[in-house]
Amino acid sequence: MTKSASSTSAKCNQNVRLFSNDALSATLIDLYPNPANSKVNITINDQVLERSMVSVIDLTGRIQEVSVTKNGSGLIIDCIPLTPGMYLIRVNSDKEYITRFIKE
């Protein structure tokens, strides 16, 4: 039985456990919506958020110019300038955390 295209592109919230180079130190980051059209919301541990730098990277390794706004205990990434495809979000603080999202 094959899945229809609509069932594979369903929108969902994504709880992602991200690991740094030290596999024992992990933080829980909520990323939604994924896939995204205009913005991606990221809820992140306050300790990480306060001292973090965020980059959006395409799959060729190029850092994309996007607006990242801190909003309480999270971030809002403006996805409008991005072309459709998969992107990585890298959060650098004391450690590096990476997750991915799809821009529709």
C-alpha cells in the first residue's frame, strides 16, 4: 500500500531532542510549524536562548540571511525570503544544536 502525497506532507508540531558533540548534554527544542510558509517558531531552554546565535543554513552549506526575533522563551524565524526546500537551523551557545525544517 502506498501513501498519498497529501498524507506525507501533513503539517505537524515537531518535538526534537537535539544533541551537541557531547551526546549526554541535550536540550529540548520545539520547532513549529514544520513544514513552514512564512515563519518558524522555536521554543528553547532559557539558559540556551540567552547566550545563543542562530543560523539558517541551506543544504549546500550556505548561511541564509533571515530575520530572527527573540520572543519570550523562543525565537521567530522569518522564512519568507527562503526558497522552498529543506534547511538546517543551528543554535550555538556553549554547545552547538542542529535541527531541520522544510520551507514550502
